[in-house]
Amino acid sequence: MALFSRMLDIFCRLVIITAGAALVALVAMMGWMVFGRYVLNDTPTWVERGATLAILSIALPVAAVGVRERFHLSVLGFRESLPMAAQRWIAVACDALVGLFGFAMMIYSQELVEMVWNFRIPLLGISQGWTYVPLMVCGGLITLFAIEQVLLDILRKEGPEQRGIKAAFLE
């Protein structure tokens, strides 16, 4: 289990680094668009599509990291009012459902990528499939992270615990 968690730590770090690079690229693209529009009086048309791809590569994989770090919105009042044994199994069920959702997201977005791969984004000259690859990656990461959470919920002796992003920084 420790090796699996370390591997997922590496995935999380790669996602955060990639999202950071995409954010820098997004800022650079927006700066180029403003410079082109107001200084050169020639707005670069590719920036809008490039920015869309950058935003997708930031938001979707980082949302998957949120599944692992448990910083997504959740309502815990009902679960916390139950006995500890019931809390554990509700946590397992919720994490399993999230994993199934991630798996379905990965499979169906892969079909979407395959369906549009031969079409090109006119302004960028790259495959339309790249628009949906972050969705497929997000689904795969959600699946992996949910598997880890289910295993941790089952192996944990006490009730469900909020791992949280603060714990990740303290490790």
C-alpha cells in the first residue's frame, strides 16, 4: 500500500507541475493577445483555442488531485452522526462510487478522443482530440485516487479520516 501511495504522490506532483506550467503558458498567451491587439493592432486568433486547452489541462487533472486530497465539497453531517463502523462503510461506498464515476469518465472520454482524433483545430493545426485528453486523464486519475481511498478506508482501524491537503504539506 505504501508503494502505491508513493506512486500516486508522484502522479499528484506531476499533475501540479503540469498545471503550473499550463498556467504560465496561459498567462503568456493572454499577454501576447493583449500585446497583439493593442500594440500590433493584429489580434492573434490562435490564443483563444490555446487558452481553452491550457485551462482544460489545468482544471481537470487538478480536480482529480482534489479527490485524493479530499478538498472537494462534501456534506459530512449525516455520516458523522452515525456510529464509527457505519461511517467507515459509507466512506468506502462513496469512494467506490467516485472511482466508478472516474472510470466511466475515462472510458467515455477515450471514445470521444478516438472519434474526433482525425479532425483538426483550424487555428492550432492539432487534433481536436487534444481538447478531450485532459478529461480522459482526469477520469483515470480519479479512478486511481479513489482506489487508494477505498483501500485506506478499509485498512484504517478507526473511522474515516480527512487526509486533506494540509497533511500532504506536513509530510
